[in-house]
Amino acid sequence: AQVKDLALAGRIVLKRVMGNASFITIRDGSGDIQIYVSKNNIDVDLYKNFKAWDLGDIIGVTGKLFKTNTDELTVEAHSIVLITKALRPMPEKHKGLADIETRYRQRYIDLMSNPESKAVFVKRSNIISAVRSTMLQDGFLEVETPMMHSIPGGAVAKPFITHHNALDRELFLRIAPELHLKRLLVGGFEKVFEINRSFRNEGLSTRHNPEFTMLEFYAAFATFQGTIDFTTRIIQLASEAIGNSAQIEWDGDQIDLTSFHTKTLAELVLAENADLSNEDLSNIETLRTYASDQNISYKDSWGAGKILLEIFEKTVEPKLIQPTFVTEYPVEVSPLSRRNNEDSSIADRFELFIGGKEIANGFCELNDPDDQADRFRDQVKAKADGDDEAMGFDEDYIAALEHGMPPAVGVGVGIDRLVMMLTNQSSIRDVILFPQLKS
């Protein structure tokens, strides 16, 4: 049987022109392949034109597959055509890729010339697909909630403000979808999730982009420990989906994804801060003095819980390399979380840290409308005292709770940081296609 010519197209990324024959490498979405172009197989004038084509040009080729003496799979071109002329040169192989600023500002050049970068974004897509698949298989319903809110809420963060001309009122880009998702629990949906963007009007860093992707999910009648186990599974399955082994490397650290630990915030703070005792952790004067001695800044309006959290973030968080669920957060820094039955000063809340970074935040949801209203009032007072990250008072959300919300657990997972970890990237800008940059 006669072997049919195969047809393919791609961008010229390598070119070795000789007298009567040439080798070029073209790249398409699936990878690179070598093309052998000879005067013997194509028109002489076409070969002359071909020799003038540049790196970056997009061409079409038909021909037969063969292997060279060095065993490289190659297409012998029987016809070639210039499809798109590149008017700007491709970056030099090494110089172009090293310029990190260009990679972020002109991502198309990065993707065109750097297969490793492209592979990260393919993995990102596969991670998100795996997360979605885990949620759906566990019976969660995927929903979409508003991106523009009349009252900023659902997290402690500074919002972006925009103006709706027709309604002539201020709106806020959402900092979290939490309060809308919990309204759905009131409405009778028992397991809901959303994978979408949230916005926080804060600084840029290797860990923070003002526009970022979150998974948030809520499950009525779920247990605290069951949700910790499910969160663990989401991360393990996402890692498996991109072919990782159980041991991964992130930023120079070896991380074991088979072993997740659970520790209380208090025990971790005491282990790293030998001068503090258990009694000190609720004594505001002692905490103020200790924070000052450690050069940890705080505001006079902060209570003991907020200062304790600050001490934790500065002295403990960077050292939590192996996967660790930290539990028993102060209620003061958990305005939407249910109080613990035994100790009303702590919340039934966890945060997951891996590689010294927060990956997830979850808690048993506060479903007592009176307690929630009191905490909103505390947030409003904090805002009046100059805390521009505090939440507003959401009266409609209180009304929803007054209709009765089932006991539930909710979790937020930072998708960008999850991708950073699973693809071993040290900057959030390496896992967001078009990150926000200083102008």
C-alpha cells in the first residue's frame, strides 16, 4: 500500500540551510519535529524563497516520515507553504528566555519560545480539571455567584471599588464568594462549589496577585475531620493527575504528600516561642510586650487573638514545610466561623500550610444569626478604627441565616498556590498566564 503524505503546520524554531538541502525544526501545539527540505523534492524557485524565510514564520508542510542516520524522526518535505510571516524576530534562544520581565509582559513570546513554561500552564489546566472532577464525583454542584458585590464580605481583605452608572452606586469586586455560597445552603443546596476569580486590592508579591483563582466549597451536615480528609484528597488527586510522585519538590524543599499533620495554633506558637506560656496566649499585655521584643508590629486596636495570629504568621508559618492543618484559631480573626463548643474563644477552623505557605482555609460555618450580627458589628467598628480590610455589615446575609442554615463546613483553596506547589514554581507569576505587573 502506498504511504500517504502527512500534512502538518507549525512555527520555524530552528533552521540549518545548506546548498541543496536544509533541515528546519517546526513547533506546533504537540511539540517539535524536524523537516528535511531538498531541491530534489520541491520547486527550485520555491526552495530559493524558502531559504529566505525566518525563524518565527509559520509554515505548512506535506511529506513522508523517515528516520535520519542519528535516528531522529523527520518529515521529508514534498511541498511547503508560508502561512504566516513573522514581522518581529523570535528571541535568541538563551537571552530571550532569561529576561523574566519580558516573559510576564509578553507571555506569547514566553510560550512560543519556552516549552517548559507552556508545560506549566498545561499542568495548571489539568490540575483544575482534576479538582473539578473530584468535587463532582463527591456529589457537589458547581455554581456561579456574583463578581460584583454591594457590600464587601466573605474574607478579611481590601476590595477594589467600581461604579455602576445605570444604578449610580458603588460596587465592590468580590474578595470571596463565601456569603453567596452559604445563601445557597439556606436555599436547600447541600453541597456547592465554585472555581473562579476573586480580587483583593493589595500588594504584589511572589505569593500574591490582586486577581487570583479560588476553589470554594460548602457541605451541609459535613464534619470538621471529614472535611480535612476531603481537602487532603483533593490535593493528592490533583498531584496524581499531572503525574507527580508522592514526594514532590517545591522551592528546594522535599514535601511528602502522603502524610498530612494536624496541630493546634497554640501548640505551634509555644513550640517556636519558648518564652511564652499557655496562659500568655490570651494575655494581651504580655503578647504586646512579646511582639514588640520580637519586632512584630501590631495596632493598638488589636485584641489578643489578632496579635497571637501575627506572632504565628511571623514565627511559625514559614517553618511549616510538610503538609500541616493548623486548628483552633482565635474567634477574633475568624469572623464567619463557628465557635468551639468547649472553648468559646476559639473557632472550629483550620488552615492548611505546605512549604511555609497557606494553601487552604476552612471552618465550621457560623449559622447563629445573632452571633454573626455581633461579629459584623465588630468588623464595622474595626473598619471605623482604620482597618480597611474589615467586612461590612451584610443585613441580607443575616436575614438568610434567620431562615435557618444547616450546620456546614466550608473550605477555600488557593488554586494559584496549589499549582505553584504541584509544578515547583517559586513565583505566582509563573502560574498565571497574564499576571499583574508594576507599570
